[in-house]
Amino acid sequence: SSSPTRHYAITLLPGDGIGPEVVSVAKKVLQRAGSVEGIHFDFQEMPMGGAALDLTGVPLPKETLEAARSSDAVLLGAIGGYKWDKNEKHVKPETGLLQLREGLKVFANLRPASVLPQLVDASTLKKEVAEGVDLMVVRELTGGIYFGKPRGFSTNDNGEEIGFNTEVYASHEIDRIARVAFETARKRRGKLCSVDKANVLEASMLWRRRVTEIALEYPDIELTHMYVDNASMQLVRFPKQFDVIVTNNIFGDILSDEASMITGSIGMLPSASLGENGPGLFEPIHGSAPDIAGQDKANPLATILSAAMLLKYGLGEQDAAERIETAVLNTLDRGFRTGDIYSDGNIMVGCTEMGEQVLRAVDSEA
Ligand code: ATP
Ligand code: MG
């Protein structure tokens, strides 16, 4: 592109297990795609998770959160592992992730689930159903029943113990997630399906009313509504009907996992968590995979595709994002596969080599 060099500060949080392996590969891909597109990145690497616990005694040091807050975007690897799980008395590395999401005020979680033509056999669905699936779940992340009050344990009139939670949504919380979803649909195929339980739940009735109201700002987007029970069925019956799905915290938790299992490729799936103004948080959906850590076996593509989401949704650098996505597809077309997505007739490679092949593909597009 002809515009002058753009500069961005990126915080890298490699974390634990395979995190450092996949983040180091994704960093190189960002650098290479950036240099072709006239983008300069300043990377700052900070400790987080178990690595930070060992170093400083807390999973999210103040300095790490500060660095993340003052940067333009954050790329995270993975958090946790056996080493810290067995220690019951201590803080878990994963609490650092919750603190980070809270600290960055990221209320919108974007999880794409695509069945790539090269990996259609990995899908848990029949080929005819899986082929061409390309959808995105936009989940509200900081409200709803996971946070609503009152909550707790008590006793009912019969003296029996009860547990209770409350689903609460304020209009502004629905409006802002709806806007993120409409904007997302605009960057994709222009279709949005809002999922709720408005036939039963008041919070859902408000949800549907607000989403319908916000839709007036987006006349170019085709909006539909679906009850969550039907949506979970439609996801496995005919997933191709969806472009963007927007839903509340608990329904999104469930539907995004359902959608990711359709693809069958955990090592391929990225995510983005966005706030109002501040930096977004971008990370693969997989965990730290301690069973393969340190062996150069991890699939770096989920993190590379998270870097592409960072460009598209975090920085508005659509061209650079597409350059990376195209390079990933090209690398799969040339037959390169890590162990998790390997099938007969392909070329088995490790994490580093997969990264080198994506870099080659980025170069060959230039
Ligand atoms: P979490 O840490 O989020 O609770 P988990 O510990 O249940 O998740 P993961 O760490 O994601 O799960 O690993 C689940 C399985 O998938 C493991 O066998 C792991 O080796 C494999 N896996 C996860 N990510 C990758 C990857 N990027 N490349 C290859 N295999 C992976
Ligand atoms: Mg794990």
C-alpha cells in the first residue's frame, strides 16, 4: 500500500507450555507481513501465567498489565500446566487471564470457526454438512449470569439447601456487544443471527429488543433472531446458514465450544477479545498443551491466525490480515501439516518449520 509506515506497540504474553513456541512463530509472521504492508511493530514481551508466578509470585504482575494497557494490541500464547495445577494452596496461573480480561475491559469475545477445504476431513460432521462452514460467534464476556447478583447458597422454606444465580443485562451492555457484532458482520458476509431465550427469560426479552433497535444503525446487515435451543441444533444440522452469531455470556460459552468442535481442529482456531477503546486481546483457543510442550510439535496456525485477527479487529489493518490468512491457506495447500492435523499424503512438520513455510508464503505473495 502507498500510505506511510504505521507504527504499533504490541505486547507479547507467551505464557506457559507451548505458548512461547507458538508466539515466537506468530511474532515473525507479523513482522514479515508488516514489512510488506508498510507496518512497523514494536514488540514488548512480558511474563504472565505460571511463568510469572515462578518469577514474581503472581500470575499477572502489575508491570505486565500496565504494558498491555498502554499498547495497541496484546498477543497471548497459553496459560497453565501440570506444574501449577497440583499446588492447591497457591494461586492458579489461569486467574491471571481473568484479571487481564478485566483489566483490559474486553467485553466482546470473537471466535471464528471455519472448516477449511484442506481440513474438511477433520470435522466431526459429514463432509456435505461441514464443507464451506465459515462462522463467527460473538460472545458477551463481562456480564450476564456469570456475574449477576444476587448469587450464592441459601436455604429454602423447607430448610433445603439452594444455589442461585441471576441473569442481569443492562441496555448499554447489550447495545455495545450488538454494535461489535454488527461491525463484525460488516467485515464478513453481512449476516447476523442474535441468539437468546426471549420466549422465557426477561434478560433475553430486553436483549432482543435492544439488538432490534441497534439494527436500525446497520440497514446493510441482515438480522435474524433464534432461540438458543434451536441454534444449538441448527449448528450441527446446517451450520453453513450462519455468518455471525451474537449471544450472551453463558449461551456464547456453550455455542462457541460447540462451533469449534465442528471444525475438529483445535490447533487452528484463533480468538479476539475486544473492549470499547483500549487494546484488544488476541489468543488461540487451545490451552498450553503440556503433553507436547518443548518438543517443537505444536501447531502455530491458531496463534498466527490470532495475529491476523489482531491486524483486522485490533488495528484495522485489513490488507495485512488477509495477507496472513492467504499465506496460511497456501501453506496448507502445499501439504504442510503439524501432527494434530496430519493425514496421509501430507508433509509432517514441527512448529518451527510450519512457521518457516508460512513466512515463505507471505514472501511469495509480496
Ligand atoms: P485448557 O488449558 O484451555 O483448559 P486443556 O488443557 O483441556 O485446555 P489443551 O491444552 O488445549 O487442553 O490441549 C488439549 C489437547 O489438544 C492436547 O492433547 C494438546 O496436545 C492438543 N493441542 C492443543 N493445542 C495444540 C496445538 N496448538 N497444536 C497441537 N496440538 C494441540
Ligand atoms: Mg491446558
